Amino acid sequence: MSPNGDDALYDRYEAIFEGIEAPFAFVDLDALASNADGMLARAGAKPIRVASKSVRCREVLERIDARDDRFRGLLAYTLPEALMLAGSGHRDIVVAYPTVDRHAVSRLAELAHADPAAAPVLMVDEAAQLDLIEGAVGGGATPVPVAIDIDVGYRALRGAIHAGPKRSPIRTAAAARAFAEEIASRPGLELAGLMAYEGQVAGVGDAAPGRALRNLGIRRMQRASMTELAERRAEIVAAVEQVAPLRFVNGGGTGSLELTAREDAVTELAAGSGFYAPALFDDYSRFSLTPAAGFALPIVRRPAPGAVTALGGGYVASGAPAADRLPRPWLPDGLHLDRFEGAGEVQTPLLGEVAVRLRVGDRVYMRHAKAGELCEHFDSLYLVEGDSIADEAPTYRGEGYSFL
């Protein structure tokens, strides 16, 4: 066992969850609070819009909201999710991705007419999306609020190298202004804001163990990207504001809060993964997080010395298939996945010297590679505070919701 306190943490969780049958998932509220405070410190004076995709539990979202008034508004991932959250009293919701759900857009129009402050903002980046929204809304008297998504990926060698998510076709100030004018020409729509997410910085770690050259390359790319982006984002905001005033300009993510916060053109940041601190966020040089979410699996087999088999565990994260998308053995310290089997739907072999002392019926604790996706596998989260379970909160799945 390592001398860094993992042994004591394993014993603590074992005492807390005594009598509870695995598999189950949990959130450590003390660790979550520490992460939240660290994120606010990195954000400086700018508020953080909470990305609900990375939480997927209404009670946890409400606890985050109540912790500090600098957590302001929600960034939803689908319009049906945003409408559900609006129906439960949440306000100031932005939908981070475009929608083609006509029924949901029609419901949004009804909500905008009845309570304009409750209407989520839709994300758009081309005229076909505007046509769809207008077609679903009809001749509503209250405009539907929309925001323009901007491509802020990093390009080098005349576009031969592209780092960052492939999100929007709008990249320049001229293109953003032209699209803003298109929105302004449509009486059924209202331009509310801009979104510019630099995923090549916010979502890519630069301190992976044993990968010194790759880390160096990532740091250089990220420095160059943020330098280029600060100027371009300011130009885009200035160009769009010549067409219409903006309620918000959203940027950043858990991995880039302190960098994006420096830009005067950005009025708010977005973050979500940092609350749970999944395994993909272990490898950043600029900050550290405390693991706050995990899941427990029971040991059901001992196939060989130094090997045990857990029931289930194949909760693979989205993204390009790679080892870093697999869940990571956490507690007790010293376990690792079998590189030939990985994490399986019905069983997950775990190897390491510590496996010798594990017996059938014991528990192991794992961490998902990403944040909210874990909640798609469990109906509830045990909320741990101190040395006891403070509550059991339903996930979206536990409430009967499946948005994607």
C-alpha cells in the first residue's frame, strides 16, 4: 500500500458503506466541496456556469448552486434535459449543443411565452438550425433565445494541424457578425450570447506520467492556442456586439479556468467535471483535484495468485477508444487492469500484489474516466459527508430520464 493515505481512505469508505451491497456509486461531498472552492479560486472574479452533463444528479446540482453565488446558471447538454431542469425551478439555462428536437423546441416556445426568464437558450451555428427552430415555433409572439457557438480550436501550418473539438463552422469575427445579422433579421429569434469552448486546453491533460515529450508538445500547443484565442475571441465579441448586445460570453472548462478568466471579453466560465474529479483530470500541471466520485464492485472470483475478478465494471467513457477511457482501479491502492481484458461488462479482472489479500465478497473502489457518464449506470448516488452517508440521491437515470 502507498503511504499517501489511500489505505486510510479505503478503510474509511469500507466503514461508511458497511452493509451496503455492491455495485453502487457515491459522491464524497467533502471532496466535492474542496474541488468547488478550488475551481472558484482559479476562476477569480468570473462566475462559473455549471455543466450539468458532468453531474447528472439534481440534488448534487442544487448543493453546488447553494454553495456559492458565483456558481451561476446551468449549461445543459440537451434541450429535453434543460426543460426538465427549468420545470424543477432552475433558471438561466444554456443548452450547450444544437438541437433538432422539434417537439422540445415547441415546448420551449410555450415556456418562453409563459415565463421568458425560464426559457433555456439554444445553441446555433448555421442557418439550417434557425430554420428548424422557426418551423417548430411557428408564429410565436415571444422570441426564442439563441447563442452562437464559435470554433476556437487551434490551427497551425495553414490548417494542416487542428487541435480541439470539431464544433462550429464559425471561426472568424466576420463570419460571427454575418451570422449574428442573420439571427437579428428573424423576429422569432433573439441573440442572447456566445459560447467559445477551448477543449484543446480545458480537456487535455499536460502531465501524463511517463509521457514527457507528449506533455511538452501539449503545453506548447496550449500556450500558443490561448495566445491566439485571446485576440480572436475579443475580435469576435466586438463584432457581434455591433449587431446586438450580449447577455453572456461563455468560455473555458475545468482544465482552463485560470487561463480563460484572464480574458476581458469572456463574461463567464463553464465547468462541470472538476466537481467529481474523474480520472482523466489527474494529469494536469496547473491544478490538482480530489477524487470525489467513485463506484464500488464486489470481488466474486480469485482465478490466480495476485489476481481477483470483480463483478461488472465495464463503464467505458466516450471519446476515441484508448486505455485512458477505461475506469481506473482506485482503492485499495496497488491494483491495475489486465491489459488483455480491460474492464468488462460482466467481469473485470484486477491484478497486483494487493490482490493476494482480497477475498470473495470484499469490495474494490473504481473511478470512471469521465464525470457524469458514470450516472448512466446507477439509479442513485450515496452522498458521503464526514464518516457517514448523508443522503441517497437519484441520478437522472434513477428519475427515469435518459436524454441521450
